[in-house]
Amino acid sequence: MLYPQRFSQFTREHTDTVAALLCGLLLFLGWFALHLGWLGLALLLLPAAYVIGGYESAREGLTTLFKEKELDVDLLMIVAAIGAASLGLWRREYHLIIDGAILILIFAISGALEGYAMARTERSIRSLMSLTPDTARVLLQGREEEIPISQLKVGDEIVVKPGELIPTDGIILSGYSTLNQAAITGESLPIEKTVGEEVFAGTLNGYGALQIKVHKPAQSSLIQRVIRLVEQAQTEAPPSQEFIDRFEKGYAKVIVVAGILLATLPPFLWGWDWETTIYRALTFLVVASPCALMAAIMPTLLSGIANGARQGILFKNGAQLEKIGKVRAIAFDKTGTLTTGQLQVFQVISVSEYTQLDVLKAAASVESYSEHPIGKAIVEAAGDLDLVGAIQVQAIPGQGIVGIAQEQQVIVGNAVFVQQYVTNLPEKLREMAQSLEQEGKTVVWVAQGNIAGVMGVIAIADEVRSQAAATVIRLRKLGIEQIVMLTGDNEETAQSVAKAVGIDGVYAQLLPEDKLDVIRLLQQKYQTVAMVGDGINDAPALAQASVGIAMGISGSDVALETADIVLMADKLEKIAVAIHLGRRSQSIVKQNIVVALSFIMLLLVANFLGSINLPIGVIGHEGSTVLVTLSGLRLLK
């Protein structure tokens, strides 16, 4: 029973895709039966293809007609297809039924693509919702009790143990810990939190147990606001989509009205007989069908998508391939995008009595017992060194770590912590440390107790991607007018990274909603704006941007689902490739539209003058479709 259940679930989630596949299969079988002379079987299969493939388009077209009093291409397609089939039955030219079925198949495929886009939006929202646990551990009369998040009230006190996700926004009543807030704020380092400070739902608690007081309803938490922002941004139709909708409705109106006039007026104006009139009207509907126009766009975009995929660029839909070519401004997230998101030892400075290796080895000896990200970075940097074991290791949260290695007390931590164990800090070394901190580095002091004193300092930083600076230069050469950086990190760190990669515009200490506001401001000035990010905190901005670009390896699931384009190998230089593909696709689409419209106008004029019959009209119509399709395939190169 397992396989029927899976098939049933697949058909429910992919109704449009299943309809298009069945329509194509029935069309092929009907054509094959007709080719073999099995007319009866063909006349059973082809109407089934019409019904299955055209049901959704017919429903939408009729709904638009009766509810909105508008005509659209869906209705025009149904009228043209039924007209072709009727004329085929009337004149016993059964290949015309095939032509009508092809029209329906093209629109069924379009509906399947639209359904995929909607499913992707729903998945992104579900991914966001999974970031918070379903229950919270509440203190009731001195004992812990798990209740659903939805039942939390303002004033409730909850307990969060080490390694657990924070279930809702709140204020710490007791406890001390480090919280990984990168998913929400984009900060590259875990943040130390203690009594009186606010914590956010969806952030990961570190080593300490926390008692938190709920100070706002669960539905008002930061992560819930992110979810609502993503929903809102993804449902806002861009101006280009609105223009396409208006054009489609206008085109359908003109063709339908012209078809009706052509089917009724010629006998009165030019003395045509009714058979000729109906024949010309049906030929008009066939040759005026927008298949060539549709083929002028989709094959080009699909070819561009395939080209991008070969180069590690995943375009999630064809519209974004077009939009990326129109981008005038780009906003980059910092952590995990312009940087690797991994802490690295940037520099080791020793006093005269010690070498850099002495400092690194001493620090790594005690930090090897720590789970702190800074400690892990130090140990990783000392990977090739022969570390000695340490005893009596004690970590002081928010300050540092101390232990005994080779019978010497080793102290690693911030300046205030180290000064508890040594007499003073060398002034020259203090100045160098301050300079590094102004550049956005985290400085760790290393000292030995008793008489030995300070050994040196280690500067920790999030490593800038090697290709980031070259990418910025390339984007400027492509004519991108504005490049900015958005980050939740502090101003010093942000400015340091921006200077390293050549970005002038910097927005620091931003929450997800602040990033969204910056994208909106850029759109007001530059219209088409791209956002490049990797974290959950980037999801609203990725959704709001004209084109959202996510990092495929370091990116969070939500960022990958929300973005329109994914860089599968995290190679920033591929952004320039994507823009080039987008611009080429625009150029080819414009060429194809001119060719398609020229063919349509030529066939319409020839039909009106009586210079072509229906088979010639179908050949011209299908020939123009094939021509623009082959033209679109140029992007496969």
C-alpha cells in the first residue's frame, strides 16, 4: 500500500505537472493512432488530451471572463484549439485536431511551471516555521512543564537548556550563556548573554542553562515577523509581471474581437459566402494563436537556465533569468557571503621573549578543551604543532580560559581577564591590539602566570572570500550602479570587510526587517535590485529583492528556498556570469518576439487576402514556432 499512497501524494502536490504529462502522452498516442489509420482510437485519445491538458486553462479563462469581465490568453487558446478541432472534423482534416492539442499542451506546461513556483513559496514558509520548537519548558509552581508554544503568555517563565533552540523572544532572568544568533541577526560570532538581556526565538543556546521571561506574544517574536515578511514579499507582484498580465489580456481581446468580426462582417462588406467566412475566421484564430510568442520566450529562458546549471548557477524560474539582466544595484550580506562564515586566526603577535609559534601553541594547549568558536579557530590554526596536554582547565564564560600546561599556568582571554593574572599589559602590544579591534578583529590575549607575564595576542577574524574583491570589480565593469553591504555585525567589522572587497556603501547592525527596508529604498532609486545572502536573517530581503541570490553550500535551507538564484559552489564570480546570461536572454527574447509578431502579421494579412488556406496557415504558424524555438536554443552554447 506504500507505493499507491506515495503516488497519490505526488499527484495532489503536482496536479499541473501530471496534467501536462498525461496531455503530452495522449497527444502522442493520438497522433500515432491517426498515423496508423486507427481513426476511432485517435478520436478517443485526442479529446481526452484536450480535456486533461486544457481543463485548468479553460477554468481560469472562463473565471476571468465571467468574474472579472476580462479576456485572457487562456480563453483564446481554448477557442483556437476547439476551432481547429471543429474545422478538422468538419473538413475531415484530422491533423488540425493535433494542432489544437499542441496549443493546449504548451499552456499545460506553463501551468505546471507556475504550480512549481507556488509550491516553492510554501516550502520556504514551512522551513522558516521549523526553526522554532513546537513546545517550551515552562516553570509552573517550581516545576517544569512542557506546553505548546501557542499557549505561552506574556509573563511566563521558561527554561532553556544547553544546546536547545530558544522557543520565543524573552528577557533572561537568570543564567549566562553564548547564543548563536547568526541565523537571525547575521552576527558572525556567538553573542554572550546574561541577566536582563533579550534573546530571540530560533537562536541556538550555547553551554549555559537560561531562565527566560516571555515579554511579548509568541506570534510577535522576531522569527514570526521574518515569516510574515517573506510571505508578504513573495506575494507582491513585480511591475514587469503586471505589465505582462495587461499585455496578455489586451492581446486576447484584440484577437477574439477580430475573430468575431471576421466571422460575421465579410458576407455583408465584401460578399463572401458563409463557408469561406467561417473558414477564414477559424484560420485566423489558428494563425493568431500566441504559440510563437510563447515559444519566443520559454525556450530561450530554459536554455539560459540549462547553461547556468552547467556553470553552477541554479535559476529557479525563467523570470529571474530576465530580471538578473536588468539589475542596476546589488546588496551583499557579509557573514557567509562576502566572508566564509568560518572564524580564522588572522594574525599572531608575540613579545620579544617568545615566537609566534610559542604563543599559538600555548593558547591551543588550553583551548583544545574548549567548545567556544574562538577556541576552535585557535586549535585549528595550531593543527600542525605538537600540543601538550593541559590540566586544571577552567573556562570563565565571557572572559577566557585558564589551565596548566608543562607546569606553567596559561591564561587566554580578553585584556581584563588576563590582567587578573599578570601585572600589566605591554603598552605597545595594547596599541596594536586596539588597532586590530578597530579593524573588526577579535583580539585574544595569551599570558603565562607568575613571573612570565604576557606572551602575545592572537587576532581572530571571519575570512573574506578570495574572489569577493574581484567580483565587485567585475560587477562595476558590467555597469552595476550601486553595490552595498548589509550585515548584523558591528560597524568596525563591517567597514573592515567592506574596505577589503572594495564596497563603499555599508549598513551595519541590521535586523532582518532593517535589511528589508534597505532593499526597498534601493528599489525606489534603482528599480531592479539583487540581494545576495546565505542566512535565515536574509530571507525577507531575498524575497523582497527583484532577484534573490543565495549561497548554495553555506546558505541556510530557508535562504535557498526563498532565493530565485542559487550559487551551487558558493562562487561569487558566478554572479557576473548570471548577469551576462540574463542580458543575452533579454536580447534573444526581443529578437524572437519581433520574428514571432512578424510571422503572425504576415499570416493574418495573407489570410485576409485569401492567399493561404488552413494547412498553409498551420504550417506558417508551427514553422514560426519552431524557428523562434531554435533561436532560443542558442543560449545552450
